[in-house]
Amino acid sequence: MMVRAALMLLYALISLIVFLLPNMTHPKLLFGVVVPDGFRTTDEGKRAIKAFRTIVALSGAAGLLALALLSGSWFMVAIVAGPLGTAAVTIAAFVRLNRRLQRFAVPVSPVRQLELAAEPEHLPWFAWLGWIPVFLLPACAVYLHMHWNSIPERFPVHWDLNGQPNGWAVRSVRGVYGPLVFGGGLTLWLFAFALASWYGTRRSEPIRRPMLVLLIVTECIIGVLLGRISLLPLAAPHQGPAGFASVLGWVLGVPLVFLAAAYLVKRSRGPNTPLDPTPAECWKGGMFYYNPNDAALFVSRRDSVGLTLNLANRWGWVMTAALLLLIASGFLFFLA
Amino acid sequence: MPRLRIDPSAPTPVTRQITDGIRVQLVEGTLRPGTELPPVRRAAMELGVHFNTVAEAYRQLAREGWLDLRHGRLATVIERATPPAASKEDIADYRRRLRELISQMRAGGIPAAKIALELRSILKGLQI
């Protein structure tokens, strides 16, 4: 019951964030379209926002109802299908509104400026904190190696929604160090992604710094979490990361990360903050940026907050492929 | 800090805008010998153009004798040797371009006296 309530709360919070999406973008942007000042308060602007919110609200309510009423295997289906359905419906509504608002689009001054000085690029001090998880996980491996004999022959590695172990591993190199290898890959990827977001974004981009903070913090949280999981074989066999406390941690943690991201980015997006003059014709559906003539790897999003990849840059695809490979290998490992 | 400004929507190709913009600062003396220009990668990113666009502009300025481009080093402004006297064809070409520009200004409603004043002011700024 508690798990169900926690999942419903999480789902409701995510739906609320999506509901508030039009308020999170730059004042001159609405559903990925650059609109005139004050457009949001016009009848057409209000109608578009209302249409989007109605769809998100209906979809969210349907998901919540499914989570509340379904049971057994259907409940598990609702856990996966709910967020996926909401995402699909939201994207479809967004693209439709993007097309509808195109006729109100106004051009952004395409003028760009460059300081003709070769000042070296200084990485902010906090970016170095990204090395912490990179060293923490090998330290966990050393600790496990030193306490090898204290690890039980068989220990839990997976828990059900009620916190009861339902997956076990044996004391082997693969069973003990597997999560660390996966965690190492993931934190390294996140660190590389954070650095790429710094060096691959224009210096004039106001959210460049907040994004770096956010990515480094996320990397550190994931690193610590995976380090803790890797040490679980040394804990008593009945102990696990699930249970209500753990679920509550996720329920509160995930929206907190979302809200922190929204706050950091919003802070850098005052009404006088200039828009990045990326060409309108390079935005597909107001969401995807494809511009082979732009050297930037990341540009400011137009659909929400944060940065998005320039899909014409091959390094973006390399990073995406590396992440997918990492996730796929993680799944294969845990399935095996 | 000298700045370069480009307008990708202008009819003039971006490579030429970059070349012309930097050349103005070189001729005016804002960029002095020894000054290092931003790396091609960063310049291209800040200007929202392809790397090759900036690289070609730098190469053009190097061909004109303004820049030293060595592999692994930043493009550096160098003391330029006195260029050879312009040929008659070159002068005719400059004259044609000036006429086009002045005609454009006149068509835009700028009085001839104001254009003459601007030209004198620009020449003075170029320290010629």
C-alpha cells in the first residue's frame, strides 16, 4: 500500500512538472516557437497553454487512476505504461502546438559576437568534484577485496517493491564487482558528459554553468549510491536498499533533482536574457536541433529548460551510443 | 576587448564577414602584432558557424600576410610586410565596390555630405 502511494506521489509530481512546462521556458518561447512579447497573455497564447495543460492533466489523471485501481501484473504494467503514455501524449501535444503557433513566430536577431582574444578556458573549481565518484568506486572495490572472506557465499542483489529480496548472486568476481564496473562506466560517462556540456556550449549561454553544477551533482549522487550498493554484500543478507525508506528516498529525491534543475535554469533566464539565435528552420518539432553548420555540441533547449544536443554533431551520437551500450550491457549483466 | 560581429542572415557570406571584420581591426591597429586570436573551434562555436568557415577566414588573412598559422599553435597577428602596390585591376575593383556601397547609402537616404564625412572619419580611424 505504501509503495503504491509512493509511486502515485512520484507520478503526480512528474505530471505536475510537465504541467508547468510552459512556465519554465524563456518568456519569448512557447512550445518551441519564438513568439512576440506578451503573446502568452493573448487569446491564442492562453488557448495553446490551456490545451497543453488539459492533455497533461487528463493523461496524468488516467495514469494515477491506473496506479490506484490496478493490481497484480496489471499494476506492474501501469508503472511502466503510465510514464511512457504521459511522455508520448505530451510530446504529441507539444509538436501539434508547435505547428499551430508557427504562424505567430517572430524572427530572432541572428547577429552573433565574438571577443577576439584567446583567453584560456578555465574549468570551474566544482567540476573537479566529478573525480570523487571516479575514485570512490575503485576504493569500494579495494574495500571489498580486503573483506572478501566476510562476503557471504550468496547475497541479495535485487528486491521487490516491498523490500523483499527476489534476486541473488554468489560470491564471485562477477557477482561482487559487477555493480562497480557498471557504476564506474556510468559515472565516467556522466563526468565526460558534464565536461562536454561545458566545452561544447557557447560561452554566452547563461545556463552553461548551472548545467555543469547539476550534472556534477547528479554524477556524485549516482556514484555514492552505486558505491553503497556495491558494499551491500558485506551487509546482513536480509538488508536491502528497498523498503519504504528507500522508496521514499527515490520519491523525494527524483522530484528534488527536477526542481533543483528547474530552479538553477530558471535563475539564468530572466525576461531580459537574450535568446540563443539558433535558426528556426533547424528546430524539428521545436524539440530537436539539427544544424550541420553550427559547431556547438549543445544549444539551449526551446521545448523546456536546459541544453540539448546538436544532432548534426557526430560527438553527440557517440555519447548517446556510449550510454545506450552501457545501459544495454548493464541489463545483460543483471539478466545473466 | 576587440569584438567581431557577424550576421548570418546578411547576403555577404559569413567567411567574408569574418575576414573583413578581423581585417578592419588589423588595419585600425586594434589587433596588434603578437595578439593571439581565439582557436578555430571556439570561434566557430561562439559564432554558430562551421569550423571550416572560421579556418578559411584565418587562412585568407594568413595569405594576406596578417596572421601566422602554425600547426598546434593559436593564430597570431604578425607584423605585416608592406604589400605590393595594387594593380590597376585591383583599384578598378575597389572603386566599383565603393561605388556600389555609396549608391546603396544614397539610396538609403544618406546625404552625400554625410557620406563624405563618414569616409573621412573612417580614413582617420584607419590611421592612414
